[in-house]
Amino acid sequence: MKKENVSTDTALIIPVYNEGKVIRRVVSLALKRYKYVICVNDGSKDNSLEEIWAMGGGVHCIDHPINMGQGAALQTGIEYARVLPVKYFCTFDADGQHRFEDVAAMVEEIKKTKCDIVLGSRFRGKAVNMPHSKKIMLKLAVWFTNRTTGLKLTDTHNGLRVFNRKVAEELQITLPDMAHASEILEIVAAKKYRYSEIPVTIEYTAYSKSKGQSMINAINIGFDTLLRRITR
């Protein structure tokens, strides 16, 4: 029997790396709302893969034998989702920071506005318990990305995105690590995709903060982004 209120037009793509402590809860909540939930286990060294398998056949699971980085995991998930009978594709973090209510609002936004991609903004919404250093790093990233792409966004490194099939079919993420977030926005600018940004809530728990991106890594990503634009 078909479950009521379960979306069948949207694929939820979740890259997973060492999220064994939380992934079963995240997937369980996702399956209550979405028929197509795709987890890409990116060479996790913990029990993430076993936790996903324990959810049974409702979740689509792809396993990278080695860690290839979040960008590569997202690309794998998007390519898998292309064969599914869906209109919209959502990238969703595995650590429990994102809210499913925001996904629903973003899907409604893309349907209403006919945009190609809808991006979530914690700076237009809420960032619960966000460390001050994280806020500074993200604000600098916003300034840098807007200057280098010509986009006008308030949050440029938010993993919560919803896009249509046109974007999914054309998107080719080549950067395997966290720099993929900048690359996606560069593609949005280069292809002149219609975009929208709406408020979302990001909740920073003790668990998610323990897995956060270091300042040095963020600086390296910034230099890498600048170098790519200079050498094109």
C-alpha cells in the first residue's frame, strides 16, 4: 500500500562519510517523507554502511570503496538519481543539521518560481548554535564567491539545494572535496541558471560541530577557487 504524504517527485541525495552515529535516524526520517532516498557511502571507516543497510530496501545505497570526497559522492548520487522518475533533486547533509520542512519549502519554491535551482540560506533564516568563527568564515566565503561569480547570494556554502532535471542532467562536479560547493555556484553562474534563495534553519549540535571544516581547509579552498578562475 502506498504511504500517504510521501513525495514521489523528489530524490533526496545524502553523501555519507563516517556518520554511523546519526545516519540511521536521518534516513529513517527521510523515508517517512520521500520515496527516493539515495545514500552514497563515501568509503566510511565506521559502521555507516551497515547502518544504512539495516534500514532495508527502502533506501538506495551506493558504496564508494574508498573515500573520494563529498563532491564525488554528490556526483555519484546525482548520476544515480537521473534514472529515477523524479523532477527534482535535493542534496542533503547526513549529520542531522538540515530540516525536512525546509526541503519541502524549497521544492514548493522551485515549482512556484520555475527556477532551475533553489539554495538554502542560514543567514536569511536561522543558524542555531553556530560558532562565531564559523560565521566569520562563511561570511568571507559569501563575499568571495559573489565577487568571483557575479551571483548575489547570502549563503554560498550551504549543502541544502534543490534543483530541476535540467541541472541534474548537466551538472558535472569535478572537485571531489569540499570545494565542490564553490564549483556548483560557478556552474550556476556560467550556465546562467535561474536561481532563488530562501531562508532555512541549520542546527549546530555538538556532534556536527565536532565534524566541522577547519579554517585552514576553508582558506585552501578559497585559493583553489581563485586559481581556477585565473587559469581559465
